Amino acid sequence: DTAVSQTPKYLVTQMGNDKSIKCEQNLGHDTMYWYKQDSKKFLKIMFSYNNKELIINETVPNRFSPKSPDKAHLNLHINSLELGDSAVYFCASSQVSGGVGNEQFFGPGTRLTVL
Amino acid sequence: AQSVTQPDIHITVSEGASLELRCNYSYGATPYLFWYVQSPGQGLQLLLKYFSGDTLVQGIKGFEAEFKRSQSSFNLRKPSVHWSDAAEYFCAVGARGYSTLTFGKGTMLLVSP
């Protein structure tokens, strides 16, 4: 009964490859997010989707393309992977419409290592 | 632009001693404030949150935090630390509606026997 799940948990790949990370939430929330945590543990927002619509797109290379097939899923596809993409990627969700304070629930993270 | 400062990168506390982790924020409107904890190799777990009302909020695992608007602070406290509290702690600020969270850089809590 995991609230926010991500697959895979670990991802090791070569530079130049294309990879995807999947996220699913079973909380019935209307908004989902992708955050990147770098090697110094700093967490930064990448994207935010509300009801499958892109709401927030921070300054992220266009090699990163989020896709939300429905409200419960937000996937992250990364093209032409670079060494600097190595990080932990966290998915999160929250209920914005009718919600009180945008409390976000986080998935367990996907550790991406680019060799 | 909103920002969060956690001035302590590491803190070491003896087991059973009290704990206070500092957090200062900068935000133009009424802030919504959060403390999250991240154990090694794990995701982020919400400890507590402040939206409005009573400025002293209680959270899980015996943690509490106090919102002080005049000092732009939201410090996290625990009266008696357990070894299992050793983790990374993140303070975050957000807003109602379509808003993301801005995180501080985290404070690593080490617990000594």
C-alpha cells in the first residue's frame, strides 16, 4: 500500500543512453512533482504537473522530458545522459485543489549513476 | 524569491540530550513551513508542518517546531534524542496552491552514545 512509488530504485547506465524513471501515486492527489537531489543532498524542483498539465518547469535541460499519462502517474524520460545527471531523483505528490497547504508526499527515490 | 537557510551542516548530540535544528526562511507571503527527515538511502518523510494558527506545532516521533514570524524562523526541537533519530533533516517553505517546495541544504544529525 505504498503511497508514492518509483521504479527503478537504482539505475546505472552509460553516457549518451536514454532512460526513463516511473512514478505512481495511489493517494488520489492531483499534483505530482520531480525533484533532483545532488551529491551534496541539495533538493531542487524540476517539474510539477497538475491534472496531467505541466505547471512548473524549472531551468532543466530539454533532454529531460516529463510525461503524465494520467493523474496517478508522472514519468521522467532523460535523453543523451551526461555525467552531471548522476543524482537521486525524487517523485512527490500533493493535493492542491481543495487542499490545505500543499503537503507533499515523497517516493523512495531513484539513484541514477551515469558512467 | 523564496529561500531557506539551515545554518548547521552537521550537529552531533548525545543520546538522551535535547536537540534544536535551526531554520530561517525568506518568503514574500504567508509561508507554509515543513520539516522532513531523510534516513540514509531513504525518501523524505514529513515530520511536521505549519500552515496557520498555533505557532508551536507537534509532529511525529516526538518532534515539535515553533514558528516565529518576527525572526523568520521555524526551528525543530526534540527533548530527548534517540540513536534512531540520526538522519538528514530538511526544512522547506511553500505556499498554498500551485507551489513547489524550496528546501534548505539540510542538517545532518549525528547521535553519539
